[in-house]
Amino acid sequence: FPYTEKAKRLTSLHGSLENLISDPEQNDEHIGHLDDRSKPILFSMARLDRVKNITGLVEAYAKNARLRELVNLVVVAGYNDVKKSKDREEIAEIEKMHELIKTYNLFGQFRWISAQTNRARNGELYRYIADTHGAFVQPAFYEAFGLTVVEAMTCGLPTFATVHGGPAEIIEHGISGFHIDPYHPDQAANLIADFFEQCKQDPNHWVEVSNRGLQRIYEKYTWKIYSERLMTLAGVYGFWKYVSKLERRETRRYLEMFYILKFRELAKTVPLAVDEAH
């Protein structure tokens, strides 16, 4: 549900969320800190592997001075300690993340939170980020569907998501969110910076994009719509399963009905072949 539905908000979790984002202690759960909390938060949450491209997002942010001036970056991904991971790919990404933090001096602008498994708190985290008038980024090289994209948009967060895969269908570019190409990180970073600059000049722009994202979800991706489509497909499957069990004679009669009612009339509209030689 969206961040605007105050009565439903899990306010009892706000204390732990505030600690998650701003606690100065550096530990296994979070490292980095945010000096200027008045800035909006650019947020991402995914597995820490090459395809999800979280390190690519961090690098794109780090290289774009304009974006760093406008927003803080907060990511929830994997472990921040290589000793806790047994996956070679994740270990490589952890090491790369630490290298990026040092190389680009991201201290004060970047917060890295280890993977969170509490679904209720994760949902409220999206809304907590929306309270800052931030945005969500899904920077994967490929995403089959894009569940986090739907989750973020459902909570009212303006969303930037990869153009490769499912999010390209979920988001209408420039209307209900924005497509980014992870293979062109500089362009993606500039697009995000342009959005926040426009929001700074006109705060209503953020609200408009947020509302259009919610409208898109309500029109296409609610559980009610999903269940209705599922029931329709189940009905169609059940019908053809029934038809396939009919006796051959009954099946022939069924096909003849289609021919008489539909195909025979269509056949009359097909022009006859003409021998051009005559």
C-alpha cells in the first residue's frame, strides 16, 4: 500500500528503520553514513551479484557529481563482510563495493545495508524512503519480471528500472516511471539527476510521477487483476481439457459448428485464383 495511507503505516518499525539508515555504528548490518539527511534517498534492494548490478549503480552514482549533490544513495544487498559469504561471485562484488567506497570517497553520501529478510519491515522501508521524496532504482542487466519494481511503485516510490526484461512492460517511460539502460550507466545517472533537479524546482513533479506509478499498478498489477486472469486462464484450460476428452464424433460436430458459423462465411470473401495467361 502507498506511503500516503497513514492509518496503515507500521510506525512501530520507524525507530528500527531510522537506525538502519542513520546509526553511525559500522557493523555487519550496515556501513557508511549520510551527512546531509535533508537530501532525498536514492534506494535499491537486490541480491549482490553481477546480474543485479548493484555495484554498477554505486559506480554510476559515484562518478556523477550532480547526482551526488542532489541525493544520498542507500542500498540493501548481500553481506558487507566477505567472511560471511561462500559464493565466489558475491565475494567479488563485496570486494568491488568496498573498493568503490574508498576510490570515490563515498563516506557521508552512501549507506550499505546487508540483506534484510523481514518482509513487513522491507515494505515499510519503501514507504520510509518515499517520505524523503526519494526514488527506487532497479539497475539489473536483465530482470525476468521485476517484483521489487512493483513493490516500490505500489508504495508510491518513483521508480527507475532496467529496460531489459519485465520492467520494460511494467513501466511506461516518462509517465509511470523511467527506463534506464545499465549498459549506459552515465546516461542512466544523468536521467536520475534530471528527475531530482526537476523535483527540486517543482515538488509537484515528484507527486505526479508517484501517483502515475500507483495508477499503473492499480490498472495492471493488483492481486485482484492477477487472480481474475488466472481464473480466466483456468476456465479456458478446463474447457479445452473437456473438449479433448470428447468422442471423435462429438469433436467433429464441434469443429463443424465452427465451420458453419464462422469459417464458411469467411471463405466466401476469399477471391478466386485467376489465370493471368487468359
